[in-house]
Amino acid sequence: MTADVNLAQLRALIAVADTGSFGAAADELGISQSAVSHAVAALERALDAPVLLRGTPSRPTPLGRQVLPHARTAVAAAAAVRTVATQHTGGLTGTVRLAAPTTVCQALLPGLLRDWKAAYPQLTVRVFEGEDAELATWLEAGTVDAAVLVDAGPPQPGAVPLGADSMHALLRRDHPLAGQETVHVTELEDDDFLLSEGGCERHIREAYRRAGTRFTPRHRIRDLNTLIGMVNAGVGVSVMPALALTMLPADCVLVPIRPAVHRTLTLTGPAGRPWTPAVSGLLAGLASMNKGADRITGNGVGRDPRPSKALAVSPS
């Protein structure tokens, strides 16, 4: 090693590794692409070895993969020092990278982001949308600082339960079952079933297991908006969480299923390393605002907005 490694070099390495390109890394860091290139080159000179393979996408070398966890720790520690100093004089500052499932990003995060912006004007929260299975991996790898996890088990100290999100049948408004108070999963067998691969499959299979009937989806759809569009077009039916209500077109409704199944949502920091002061402060503030409230029903999604038990958006 011929020179010292600095935080700017480590931030450049992390940004390129996370985004896959020098241009996207520059946008994320708010600097020029040439500045990112110079920082990575300086890091490689300091380490006497390449840390990135240039290409489309750019990706870490074996050395780069080994360096990345330490780089994330160093950058996070520096941010924590700044946050501690700011907290000493009052307020939260810095950036919190927050990961959440699609339905949470659609239904819960807009309100939370507004509350946080008002309460902590010096704090930036960056949202990363992901599938259920990805979120815990991102959190423990240091790609994000906090995440809304699904069925996370016993919560860590400081974690904030957001509530229980029940599973509903997704139907067209003119479907024969749309006016029922609840739908037994066996009643869906006459329609083609569209399965979302975004993370709720295990909850759906559990409902069918409890019902003692075989689950045979006809279509597997990765994108939730595509699935909703196909149901809206009359291709079939599906099952999804109540938080998906905010994503529905006017011609679709959600009806609670039997047997009842739900997922629990928890906002938390990583289990394998200390939380940054910004994450700790953000979650402590949210816990104080919640005061035991279920943010799902508090958002109006878990309540029935009409006399019918079906959940639906108002027709345009």
C-alpha cells in the first residue's frame, strides 16, 4: 500500500458496486463521473490492485468484494460521528437508506416520509423498493441502513411494529364473489389464479394448506402492477395483502379470504451490527408517534371503507 485510503474513495467504490456504473454512481454521490473515476483509481493505487471490473455493469473484483463490507462500515461510522455531533446540538442529520416491499412503498411510506421530513428537516431518507426475501439480505450486507421486514420474528430492541397486513382476494368489481363479506379460497378454484412472485406466495400457500385444498396457480407474475392489470382485464383472480388497495384501479376490489392469513411488518435496523444514530433516532421518534397504534389500520387500509366487507377504491 503506497498511500492512505480516504472516505471519498470508499464512497465511490460503494456507489459503483451498488449501482453498476460510474455514471449512476456519480448521480448518487452528486459529483462528476470523472471524479468517481479518479477516486476509484486512487483507491486502486493505494491498494496496489484493482477493486472494480469495468464493464456493463461494473462489478467488484475478488479484492473489491472483500473490501466492500469494511468500506461500508467505515463510511457508516463516519456518518454516525456526524450524526452524534448534530444530535448533541439537537436534531437528526445525514442519510438513512430504507428498504421496503412494493405495497409498503405504495401505502405506508408516503405518509411516513412526510412525517419524517417535517420532524427532521436535516435528515434525508432514501427509499429502496425490493421483494420480501431481498430486504433482510440488503440490511445485513449494509446495502441499506433500515428495512421494513415481513414476518421478521421476535423484534430487536428499538424495532417498530407497523401492524398486521391481512390477505385478500383480488377480484374485478363485477366478479360474482366481489360482493361477499369474505371469500373461502376454495371458491377461487373456478378462475385462473395469478400468483405474484414478489413475496406473498408462502402466505397464500398457507391459506390453501389450512383449507386442505391444493394450490395450482395458472400464471406466475413477477411485477405486482402487471398482475393487477391482468386481473383488471379479466384474465383471472389473485390473493394479495390489504396494503395493495392503494394500487388498485376502480374496477377491482379486495375481499378478505378464509382461512384468514396475515403478514406482520416491522421497521428495524440490522441485527448483525450497531444501528447508526440516525436510524436509532428515526425509529425512536416513530415509536413515540405510534404509541402502540397499528399503522396499517391507522392508514385506513385495514378498515372497510364501505358497508361491504370488500375493499375498493372509489369509481372515477
